[in-house]
Amino acid sequence: MTIKILLIDDHSLFRSGVRFLLQKQPDFDVVGEAADGLEGIKRAKALAPDVVLLDLNMPGLSGLETLRLLMQDMPDCAVVILTVSEEADELGQALRDGARGYLLKNIDAASLTTAIRRAAQGEPVIAEPMTSKLVAQFRATSEPTPAPETSSRVHLTAREMDIVQCLVRGESNKVIARSLDVAESTVKIHVQNILKKLNLSSRVQIAVYAVERGLFHDD
């Protein structure tokens, strides 16, 4: 399956570099570029990309404003923020507004291509340095419920709790499978069971749920 990608960034040199990198991948097709949010929204509607790489800091319509408008018109599109900003507030707001991921522009080529494929498959992708900031932000703004009471109420198994810890850290199914020494298909089944038990719809929501209720142990 070919993944159609749209680039929205006001720096033309950066767009050119990313386009050159992505077009080397046989399953990627960079269908368009835009230098600002308004043009990006128009191109997204016309081109129907699978993944949008969106900068946050742009003149005129900001990245977050662009994200909200994209989500209104194209809720199934995977919008991944690609930015220099390491602000936890912007990360949290982007995820609340519907971003599928949040990556930093210093990301290496292999990690970027992997993240795009994961985002296209419906997985959230968050830069590893931002995960701890996301956790800290939710801890600062919420009253956690004691872990034993919460885990007992929703009946998460020990293995499911292990996977919850991995999800909060932003790990992919492949990484989780390797660290827990299980098959990747087994991880997928566990994630689906967790979503069903908690009545949630995404891995990001599992991470937020775990942090808010004191289920995450970052030791």
C-alpha cells in the first residue's frame, strides 16, 4: 500500500529535504507541499493524503489552528506534528486536538519513516524525549487515583499492566514484543483487550488514562 503524504511547513529548504528523503521509500508518495496553514488545508482537501506532516510555528494560521481545521474536515487523516518545539503544553494540546503524533525535527531518517508508517496504520507516534514531558504535564494537572483500586476495578491482568507501561513510554508494538519476549500479534491482542476493558479508542488515551490514575511507574 502506498502512503500519500502532504508536507505543511513554511521553510522551503526543510520541505525539500524531507521530500527528497521520503520519496526514496517505495511505499511513500509525497503528493504535495504547502508553505502555510490555509494552503495546506486546501491541498489536503484536494489531495486526500493519508499522513500530513505539519509544522507548529508558521506565519498566519498556526500549526495548532491548522490541525483543528484539518480534524474538522478530515477526521480520519493522520496528522503528525513535526516541529522544533519541545514544549509540553503544545504537545498536550496537539494530542487533544487530534494529532496522531508529535515528532521533533532533529529526528533521524529511519525513525521518521518508521513513524510515518505507524501513523498511517493508526498508531500514535510521540518523540521519545517528549514522553516524560507528557507524563509530567498530566501528573501536574490531575489527581491520580491509587493504582491498586483502579487496576482492580477494571481487572487489568499483570501482562496488560506491563503493556500499559510500554504504551505510556510511546513504544511501538514491535518494541513492546521484543522487551516482553512475546509475538507482535500477541501485543496487538493485548492492546485491543485493554481498549475494550477501559472503553477507550486509542493508545494515546490508554497512556493518558494510566498517568491520570497513577498506573504508570517510571522506575
